[in-house]
Amino acid sequence: MIEELLPQTVVTVEAYGNEGADTPLYPEEAALVARAVAKRRREFAVVRSCARRAMEKLGVPPQAVLPGERGAPRWPAGLAGSMTHCDGYCAAALVRATDLASLGIDAEIHGPLPEGVLPAVSLPAEAERLRRLAAQRPDVHWDRLLFSAKESVYKAWFPLTGKWLDFTEADIEISAGPGERPRGTFRATLLVPGPRVGDRRLGHFDGRWTAERGLVATAVAVPHD
């Protein structure tokens, strides 16, 4: 599901249910979740199993994936990547740093956001656009999609800046693609100074989305050029 949202240079590995839950953790990883509840330990193990399989596909020896600043995963030298997990689904996406400047992925259960969350994570203009989209296509939970898109944007932003990006510091406009299948694109216009990539300063991030199998997934790929 994530694979179709990203360029061909990106390697993705997905797991549904408990697939990969019995994969041993590295000692330093196990120490991080030793006191966590069973659900947290399982998701932690499965998503790292996905990440290590992606490393192997890129010809990189599998190794521990430890959290760095603000919990962002620390990847092997020369790689950029992102991970995501929700109930029953985990995924990792990795790419050589020479092919992309950064990337971010997110998956969420395809259902409405809890009451009170949308006003906290959206701008008035975004909320108005969601109302119009809902009138056109009521089978998509646009509030959840917006939340997921903002998560993907943040995951792509942070490795480039090392800074926090608030939900209200990116204005996301979502577009629905043609056909019956729920999928499309989105653009996140940055409302704060964007990161520098090469000789340019980014003013926006572009992404893609899909909704299927009871999930909504989003992805952002930041090219060098």
C-alpha cells in the first residue's frame, strides 16, 4: 500500500497483523521497551523487522534502529527512511540518501478522528476544504487523512531541520484522484521558513495518499533537485 505512494528508488516493506512479531530485537532495542505493554513491544518489533528487511533489499547489513532526537529513527549512514505503525499494520520505507533528500510515511486506521482533535490539528482553511471534500466523497474520512498527511510531512521535515513543526505551521490542500478508488495527492505549504535542500529553500512538500484495507496511508518524498 505504501509502495505505490513513493518513487521507485524507495524500498518499502509492510506487515499486517503479527507478521514479524517473533523477530528478535537487538539488546539495545529490547532495553527500550522492556517495561512497555505487550502491544507496544509487538509494534516496536514488527516495524523494526520491516526496516531490517528493507535494509537487506538495499544491500545494507541489518542493524538496530534506535530513536534519536524527538524519537526520530537513526538510520545507517547513507540511508534516509521512515516508519509507521497502527493497529494491525506496520511499514518501513528506506532509500539511499543520494536518491532522496528525505521521506516520510504514515498509516492510520481509516475512521473519524476523536472528537475535538480536528480543531487542534487543522487550520480554518483546511477544515473548510475538508467539508467540501466530504460533500463530494463521503466514503473517505478526510479528517483522518489530513492528520496522517501532517504526520508524513513532519517525518520528512524533521531530518532536514532538526526542528519541531507544529500542526498549524503547514497548510495542506488535499486533492482526490479520478476513478472509484480513493487515492490522490496533497501539497503542504510551509507557513514557516522551509529547509534548504541544495541551493533552494523549500516552500512546500508534495505527497500522495490512498485509503484501502481499512487504512489510510500518506507519503512525502523530498527530491534533491
